[in-house]
Amino acid sequence: MKMVIVAGTPGSGKTAVLIHALKSLKLKNLKSSVVKIDCLYTDDDKKFAKVGVPVKLGLSMDMCPDHYAIYNLEDMLSWAHSNDSDYLMVETAGLCHRCAPYTINSLGVCVIDATSGPNTPLKVGPFLSTADIAVVTKGDMISQAEREIFREKILEVNPEAKIIEANGLSGQGCLELADEMMKAKEVSEEEELRHSAPLAVCTLCVGETKVNKKHHRGILRRIDGFESYKGE
Amino acid sequence: MIDKITVTGGYDKQGNKEPVEEVIIQKGEIFGVVGPTGSGKSSLIGDIEQLAQEDTFSKRKILINGEEPSYDDRTNPRKKMVAQLSQNMNFLADMEVGEFLSLHAKCRGAKNACVDKVIELANTLTGEPIKKEHELTILSGGQSRALMVADVAIISDSPIVLIDEIENAGIRKHDALKVLSGHGKIVMVVTHDPVLALMTDKRIVMKNGGMEKIVSTSPQEKFISKKLNKIDELMLHLREKVRRGELVEDLDIDFLELESSRKK
């Protein structure tokens, strides 16, 4: 079983790109199961179902969607096994730009929107810097010069990344992505994350809604950089 | 050194084989790409920009000097053989003109000194001057377009030049075309404008996503092209007059009537 984890900024075209790649794999008689992780709502599962692949939907609700995806991976893998699939595709909703849900042997695909500005690659953190493939979408909406600068900035953050320029509407570039999926490694029984999830251990994490420091316990980082642990 | 590019036909939007199976464009030739909106002109240009290897939806294949380009040739901007002026009329990058041009010069392995040259050239094509410290996003459509033209001409100085609808931006299209199609380059121009279409050597006619046929510009068309250029100059002259706030007082179209009376 191969596992592909697709992360990226909201609205960058993760689903569209993945759907085109799924169709290409299907033409090669390779079977995929898809898990879509989102927070509150999505109808992307219907779009995936139209391709004719088994789809599972996970809504993390009030939890971090990446955390939710990470500790549910073994269940997703066994579900994909029971579907007799060659691939498990996991599309995450990563929002805070601090997580990277890729595991060591998965194929990490970061989908990033070229219209979001040339500094975006520097802002998004580990889900780009630890990805195997950076898929750049919406390049047709900007000039060639802006596209080339965007590419350079991605390489600044992740010099090893393979960059694929893709179009979620026409499917351009998605054949190349499917080829990369075919070259991916097999996942092991004991996968490990490439990058640790962010530090967040305080009373906000368990539901406190008051805003000031005096109401909170745990690891609190102040805006001047000073960090302290408050509590027992 | 690029002597020719070959476009091997793929499939149209319905998945039928394209009527034109192969197009060869030689060094120094200017090709037009014409056809109704939605007929696949920009996709054809896109295939050439990416040096497609049957990996796009048209399944076209592009060869350089009869050979497949390497992955590095296709993707590394320092080696890029293709400069493209797309249809976009605005920049989305949130930075100053000068900073943007130096970054692009770095990507293309060009010298930083060309930044001033690009701005100087852009200002010969557009009305209100562009300055180094202007924000890219506040430039007008015409200014952006002029800057894109100058950037393609100087920084992305590549042997293959693809131009998508240069007529749309209110800039001097003849000058822009001249700046872009330097000596010995392979040039493709997507256009709806008969003035530009008849200036090319041949034109690819697109239909339903496929290359329908290739038309060579006839001697008669070359003759008409000269007349069209005169009409265009006249229009340009009038446009400048209106732009400067002057009154248009006469219309000198005698040169057209003279030609037609000679024919009788």
C-alpha cells in the first residue's frame, strides 16, 4: 500500500488536482481509496465519489484537523486495505501553517496557489518545507515572471522539492503528479511524522474562552518572546 | 542553439485526433495562432511554454531541434528556452517594481543592471511613466502590460517567444511586437487582430481545441497587410490626439481611396 498525503492552503485546488490524478491512476488500473479531512463542512466527498473511488469523510469539528488526521492514519490504512486499494489518498485541511501531516514513507504533496503572492512559500512552513512535491496551481493567472519568482521562493524553502505546475481546471500537470505517486514508497506498519506537530499545551486547548494571561495555565509564550510554564 | 521546434498533434476537446499532425517552426519565423474564443489558442501556447511531452490534456509533444527536451530544460528558468507574454493584464505580486525585476533577473541568471533598462523600455510603450519604487499592484493594465513586454524582451531573453493577445492593452502593439521578436527568434502570436495576423508568415487556425489547419500568408494578404498598417497608424494617431485632449478635425483616408481607384 502506498500513502499519499495532500496538504495545502484553503482554496488552492487540492481536491481538483487530486481528482485529476485519481482519474489518471484509474486509467492505469490502480485502485485508490480517498479520505478527506476537514473541520466543519465539506461536500468534496461527493466530488471524489463521482470518480468512482471509495471515499471516507472525517470532520475534526473543534479539534485540530491535522492532529485528528495523524492519529487516525492506521484506521484509514486498514480501511483502504479492506477496499483492496493500491493507494490511500489523504487530503487534509491543514489551516495554521504549522503542521505537516506527512509521514516518513508517505508521498507528501503540498498544493500551493501561485496567486497568493511570492512570499507565501516563506510563510507556510513545514507542510511545504518537508513535502516531496510542491504542486503550484493557478499559474495561468499570473505572468511568467511572477511564476518564476514563485518557483525560486519554493526552492529557497525546500531545495529538494519537485515542483509541478498544475491546473486544477484543465488537469494540466496532473499526469506528472500521478507518475510521482506511482514512484512512491510502500508505507510501513509503524509510520512516523517527518515534522513534530506544534506545541500547544495550555488551558485554551481544553476549552477556556477567556482571553487574558491570568486566566491561563500551561506553556504560555509572551509576545516579547518570554516563555514560562504556569501551573502545578 | 535552436533551429526549429516541432509540435506533434494530439487530440481536440472531444478526444478526436487533431487535423494538423505536425507543425514545424523554423528559426526566424513568425507564426500566428487564430480562432474563436475558447478554441484552444492559449492552451496551444501553454503546451509550447511547458514543452509538453504528451503530459497535458491535448497530448501534444514538443520537440526542440527534433529532440525531446530534458526535465531541466523544461523547468529550470535559467535554462528556459521559452519566454511567454500571457493574457494577464495585472500583477498580483505585492512588491515594488524594482525589487520584482531584480528578483526575476536573479531567477533567470540575468544581470541586475537590466532592471533600469526594462523600466526604460516599458516607458516607451505606455503613457504615464512607470517608476522603480511603484507598487506592482497599483500599475494600470497598460503599464503592467508594457512592463511585462519589456521584462520578456530583456530579462527572459529566450529563443522562443510566445505572445498572447498583445492588442488588448492599449499599448503600442507594433512597437511591442518589434521589441519582443528579436532577430532570429521563433515567435508565435495569438491574436484576433487582422493587422497582426497578416504580419505573420503562417497562421495556425484553431477549432474546438485542435489545430484545424495552417494558412500561409498569401502575397495578396501581404499587400493588404501594408494597407492595414496604414489604417492602424491612422487609428493610433487619432487615439493619441484624443488622449491628449485635442479635437479631431479631419480624417485623412485618401490613401485607401487612391488604392481602390487604381484597381478600377
